[in-house]
Amino acid sequence: MNLCKLYSRDILGLSVIGFFILSILGMIFGTIALFNYASGNAALAVSNAHLAVLHIAFIIPALIIGHYINRPSWVAAVDKIKFAREIKQS
């Protein structure tokens, strides 16, 4: 694994974090939609429910990318590179 692949793995990891944040935002929108529906404001509830579904859908690419970047061969290669850097710096 070269450095370019290592940094692309880090960027993919940051994108996983972003996708999880967006999916949590979807859960918040879903809760707001539930409260709007309970209070009788159906139009606003439908709007928030639509936003919730769109944002919760971001969990799917987050899980796929997370599974992709945590392959045992990649994890072992990253540990090897980090160990080599520590030895070089000492």
C-alpha cells in the first residue's frame, strides 16, 4: 500500500463520518416530523418526513464504504506503514 492509497483510505473514513452525521440528521428530522404530525400540522410533517427519508438513506453508502476500508489486508498494510514511520523517526 502506497501513501496515495493510505490517504485515500483516510479521506474515505472522513466521508463515512460525514454520511453518519447526515443520517443522524435524518433521524432528527424524523422526530420533528413525528412531533409535527402529533400536533396536527400534516403539511410540515410530510415535508420533514421527506427530508428524514432522504437523509437516513445516507446510512447505506456509509456502511458500504466502512466495510470496504476495513478489509484485513488494508488494516495490516496501514499498521505496517505506521510502524515503518515510527522506526524511521526514532
